[in-house]
Amino acid sequence: MPGGRLTQQERQQIALGLADSLPYAEIARRLDRPTSTITREVMRNGGPTAYRADLAHRATERRAHRRRPASVRGAEAAPQPHGRDAEAVAEYEEAFTTVLMASGLTKMGARVLTCLFTTDAGSLTASELAQRLEVSPASVSKAITFLEGQSLVRRERDERRRDRYVVDDELFYQATIASARANDQLVEIARQGVAILGPDTLAATRLENVARFLDFISESINRAAEQAREVLHTRSGTTRE
């Protein structure tokens, strides 16, 4: 699999693929690149409807020229644990953030969640997050409020009575169940519409079909989450230090 930055020709191929409504995975396969590379490239350069190969190429060159000195200084100031490659970690965090944004998270919410997931402890204080992300505490607070509302992080107090924001295995289960509950609310409101609009009307039929579809999805999500829950608590073969 080739590494390094995308070439201008590859960006032109991405633009052609988007114009043909190809999924990111297919574009990535044709270029022999990771799907995350294509997702990140498109999302940071206008999205699938506004992506332009020439503009994306020039923007990338400008960012590389502007950020390289800062990246070098940052790598020297904060060496990575476990012998990790600082540049590789930074690129992975950017890719992870991009994928989270594509799933619907705000940029800051995605950055905070990425930071928590890629921290060995799985938890950080607001000040630690602000320092790592080089943003204001207010930005972190706003992102945390949103993530808590989506059951994607939880808050706990440490021995110094500081709030710590935590991602752990159980949160994925809780977030999945919360998604199913949101579906249940849509099922309920759709069926209210069936009664109000009249069961023999086209609008009511449409709403009833939506309700039945989402009802089936919710039931499947709940069943799958319960069956797969133990996977979240299965330790891998890697050693924890």
C-alpha cells in the first residue's frame, strides 16, 4: 500500500470518483490507498459535493509549508510513549477525527473524542484536553457537554476532586442503546401520525412503513448489542503496562 501524500493525479481521480458517486472505499481501492485517507482528504477540502482536485492540492501544500516547523517542535517537546512514531500518531489522530466528523460529530467533539481514545489511560481532565488540543477550556467544555449528551463520554471525579472525562468499553454499549431509544421515539411519533392522518391515506401508509422499519431496526440493535456486549470486555493478546 503506497504511503506519503496524495499526488495531484490521485486527487483528480478522487474528484472523478466523487462525480460518479463512488463510495470512498471504492475510490480508495482504485488508488490502493486506505479508505481513511480518502475520507480525510475529501472532508477537509470541501466535502463530497464541493471537492476540487486543484484547490485541494494547493491547500495541502500551503498547510504542509505552514505546519511543518510547529510539528517538529511539538514532536521534540512531547515525545511519544512506547516508542511510537510521533508523525504516524498525528496522522492517525487526524484520520480518526475526520472519520468521526463524517459520522456526524462536530470538529471539536471529534477532536476531543479522538484525544481520549488515543490516550492510554482513556481519561483526561478539561485542562489536559485543552493543553493537548491547544484550544480554550470553553471549547473543551462545549464539546464535552455534547459528547455526554450522546453517551460517548462519561464524567468522574479523581482523588484530587477534579472532573475527568472518560471513554471506556461500556460507553459503546450505552451509546448503541441510546441510538435504539432515539429510533423508538421516531417510531412513536410516526405512529401518532398514522392515527391523525387516517389509516387509509397515502401519508399514513408512508409513516406506518417508516415506523415498522425503524421498529425492526431498534429491535435488531438492542438484540445485537446484548449479544456483542461481552466482546467489549474481552482482553486482547496485547500486554498492558
